[in-house]
Amino acid sequence: MKIALSSVTKAFGSNRVLDAVNFESEFDHTLALIGPSGGGKSTLLRLLAGLDIPDSGSLFVNGAELPQDEGALRRYRRRAGIVFQAYNLFPHLSALENLLLPLTKVHHLGRPAALERADAVLRRFQLQDHTHKQPGLLSGGQRQRISLARALVTSPEVLILDEVTSALDPVTEQDIVRNIAALRSRYTIVVITHRQAWTAIADRLYEVEGGEARWVAN
């Protein structure tokens, strides 16, 4: 995958989080964006995911400029699987129903086919014993694996991970990182983090700080 930013600026009020950022990176499997909290990592990820649009400048994925109108952005977002730090699971739905929702409502898959696909992904992450539990009955690591399963169940072109282990203990973090590492040959992955555990599986590593992005390693 190739990602390029040309003079990308994003501000919230008087706070310019990204300041005319330019960078270009081509990688086989995994791009990691590291840096301190407040440095602009999450904002950059939201732009790449099509959840926000820049105030100025352009983003390109594999040579195609990301659209800025809502209809085109919705179509672009269907191609991405996104996992957030706070899980973003629907608390009133079971683990299984959290996976079925994007399949039936966004991708318009029939329920029998959606059930088959969701069951396969839950088994891949050894979550078959928790399918009918609501998120509040699961551990943090289990909730994050459900979030990861939900992101993958739609067979996305790119998997985008936003500080997905920052609230987890070191043992659970290593388990999640191993799960992600096993996916590298099948998915393109962009991860933002301030945790060093992720840098070992990245093909390219950039630091985002003070509204700027710079190449670090690989």
C-alpha cells in the first residue's frame, strides 16, 4: 500500500493539530504511527479512515485522492475496518449481534450468510463461548478481540487500529499484538500507538509530533 499526504492541515478551533504535513510511505503489510498523546496521531488516522476531512491539503491512498463529499466517504469507509481504543461496541447488543450489524445494515448481507461469516471470525479469535454475552460481561481483552473481529468480518481492504492496547495490561497487550501479527500476510494494517510492542511488527515507522510526521525506521 502507498499512502501520501500533501500539505495536510487540520485544526480544531485555534489548535492546529496537523500543520501542513507532508509524507509518503509505501509498505507491504504494516505502517505504524507513533508519538506522544496530543501529537496528532489520532487526527491523522481519522483522516486516513475517512472519518474526518482536512481543512486543506490532500491525502492519497494507492495514488487515488480521498474524496471529501459524504456519499463518497461512506463508500470509502466500507472498505476499511477500524478498531478504536474504547472498543466502540454497542453495549445493548451481544458480541454476535455487534458483528452482524455492519454485515446486514452496511453491507446488506442476508442474515444466514452474515451468521456464517460472523461465526467463522469469532471462532478464529476463540470467542465462540462468548457470542451471546453483552460487552459489559467481557474482560477488556475480550472486548478488544470482539472489536477486532467486527472490523475483520466485512473483509476490509485495510485495517486501521487506534491505540487498541493502551488500556490493556502487558500480558493482554502481547496477546492482541500476536493476533494482529498473524494477520499481516492477509491485510494491510495502519496502527497508531505510543507503545513499543507494536514497532516490532511494522514495515514502516513514522513519528507524529507537534503537527508534523517524520520517518523513523524500516
